[in-house]
Amino acid sequence: EHGSLYPALHRLERKGWVAAKWETGEGNNSEFKYYRLTAAGKRQLAAEESKWKQLAAAIGQVLWPAEES
């Protein structure tokens, strides 16, 4: 079974956020599939990172509120 990694990679590929490429291994006939972020994927990653940082900051304010002077 592929678990959840490959279905997630296929979803990212359909959205155009990653690109896949098959390559033959050195010295043998086995093939490997490599994934890389596309330009659109890099933009999406930056947007998701920004959202994550905002969420983490908000949670931090709730858990560790600044002391009032």
C-alpha cells in the first residue's frame, strides 16, 4: 500500500505545485520518480508558511499572554 504520501504527492501534482520526473538509476534498469516544487508550488508554500506563522503567533498570545505593566 502507498499510505498517504503518494496520494498527497499526486494531489499536489494535479494542482501544479509539484512536477514529477522518472529517471533511470545508475548502473541498473530500475527507475525512480523524483518530485520537485514548481514556481506555483513555491508561491503556495510561501502563502501556507505565512498562514502558519500567523496561526502560531495567535496561539502563542493565548498560551503566553504578555504581562501587563
